Amino acid sequence: MFEKLREAFSSLSKIVSEKRLTPKELDEALFSFQLALLESDVAQEVVEKIAGGIRAELTGLSVERSQSTPALVRQVLHRSILDVFSKAGSVDLISRIEEKRKTGEPFTILFLGINGTGKTTTVAKFAKIIKRSGASVVVAAGDTHRPGAIEQLTEHASRVSAKVIAQRYGADPAAVARDGVLYAKAHRVDVLLIDTAGRMQTNQNLMEEMSKIVRVINPDLKIFIGDSLTGNDAVSQAELFSKYTGFDGAILTKADADTKGGAALSIVFSTGKPILYLGIGQGYDDLAPFDPKSFVNNLFQ
């Protein structure tokens, strides 16, 4: 995963190690580095932040080519990228669920995103994670627009032994979500997962409908699902969903096939929200917790 992003960092270390760090040589190296980041789907704002941090630390540093130079560059890069993730914070999902269980109220999680990102499959994967933690779970079929969506969710949920709360097609998604909350309360279910229709982020009415669901049920956690292979499209989607719903974290699917890796970095930077999990396959166990330190370390291997 993320080979192109890794190559961009290695390339900068190599270029700088072979040149004297004069302002001119540093600018040339950083220009090539910024192009490589952009080609890896890193957003322009993130590219400028990282390059600016490197320039600030290395400008005026004049050293001849030595073995210590690449190490210095890697240290600056490592710190700059990790800083982006640390500012977004983290979400300890299981601990939050355990705290909510003490109140006797269900912990509600709303899943957001456009069509084709693997959202429905991710809901089922999430249900399995919750059940493995020892909590009970139920799923609400909030996608009442797309033909076959309820049946698809029901099939996925049955494979992980999770019950689905559903209404007819065309029903108000907020009402379905509310039914899920009432069912979870009545049956003392610990966690409610709410699937939603795949919104095209440019559709104003549908985005406002998503905001309505948030207002009606006031979920404990709102998770944006993005396709890492779509790169900057995933970033623009995340920005608009953040505007309308104020989501709390993101899951990036198809990360196992992502050779670029820029989407994760860009989404965190542009929304200020953490990446929670990475989808790394089609199986229901293929949802891996996202560890920023491991992600950054992997870029410098």
C-alpha cells in the first residue's frame, strides 16, 4: 500500500543528500517533492504545509553531502506528517461504547458517504467488530432510495448475525433511524448502526436530508466512508459531508489496493477529523484500526 507516497519521501531524502543545502538547491528539491506529493493525491494545502515545514527547518542549513543528511530530512518529514494526524486526535470507539452502556442507552453510529464506497459492507464489518467486543448490535436500513439496498444490507447483516430494522422503500430515512433507536432502547441493545443512502455530495436536497437525520437522532458518532482509490474526490466529499454533518471520523475503504496513499493524509488535514479504520479486503474481518504512527513509519521504510 501507499508506494507512491513512500517513493516521494525517499526521493526527497536522496536528492537532498546528494546536494549542498543552499536555498536554491533546497527550493529545487522541494519543488520536485511537492509535485510527487500532488501525484500521490495529497491535497494542495497539505503539500504546502509539509513543504513549508521542511523549508523552515532546513533553510540556511549548509552541509556537504553526508550520511546524516537523509536522516535529518526523514526526521523533519516524519515530524511534519505526524503533526497533521496528532492535531486530529483519535476516537476510542470501544471505550465510548462501554461508557454509554452504563447509562442503559444505545450507542448510535451513523454511516455517511456516496454510492460505491463500500459503505454497506463496512457497516457489516463494523457490526462484527462490535459483537467481538462483547456488545450487542442492531442495524437500521436508512437507505430507502436505492433499489435493492435494504436486501443488500439484510444479506450482509445476516452473515454477521445482526438484526436489521427496516421500512418500505421511499420511507423517510430519519424515521427509519428513529425506529432503530426505539428498538434498541426497548430491547436493551448496546449499539445501533445506521446505514444511509449514498449521497452525491453535490445534491443539496440529499445533503440536507442527511443533516435532518443527524438532528433527529443526534448520533453518538458520525463516520464518513470514503474510497481511498478516488483520491482527491474522496477529500472533496469528506469536506462537504463535514460541513453538513460534522462527522467525527472517517473510514477509508479499498486501502489494500491504494498505491498512492494521499487521501488519508488529505482528509485528516482538510477536515480535522481522524481516520478510524482502513478497509483492507472484502472479508468481514478486513477492517483494520488506523494507527497514525504505523502509517507514518511505513512511509519511511
